[in-house]
Amino acid sequence: MNDRVDAAVFLAEQGAPLNRVWGDMTPLAMAVGARGDSPAMIEALLKAGADPDAPGASSSRSARQMAKWLFLDSSPRLPVRATIARLLGWDPEALLAEVREKL
């Protein structure tokens, strides 16, 4: 939550449970949702082995699903949200095309 990437990497190296649900989300989902302006933290957690599809309290709270929802919901479409969506395996342009097709 505090953008201390070095601390997160250290904890991961020490065996911190990256896919454990804390409250109702995993640390990666928290980084995407609660403080979604830190691609560096998200990238570090992914490199350390965090699972972007690990479910939280509900399956819709995975980091990957949050990244999609937050990108599509941001207004205006913030570049950082597109960067985070890409880190988690989404193609932002394809997501927007899919939305346009449904209109």
C-alpha cells in the first residue's frame, strides 16, 4: 500500500505468502485496486510469483479481474490503468473494442 517495492521484494524472498487472502484480497489485488497507480509494485509482485488469478473472498476479486474492471471504469482512461492491465495480461485496445461491440 505504501509503494515500498524493496520491502515487498524482501518479504517475498523470505517466503511471505503472496497468494494468501488478507481481508478479502491477495496482496497483488490490493496493489491493483487500493493503490492502482504503482505498476512497479505490481510488476515486482508478479516477478516474485504472485498469481494474478488467485481469488480473493470472491472469484471476481482476482488481481486480473480488478485490473480489467478498473481500466474499463477509469474516466478518463488513465495511462497507468492501461499499463497495469497490460502487466496482468490484458490488451487495453481489445478490451475497449469488446465494450464498443456490446453497445
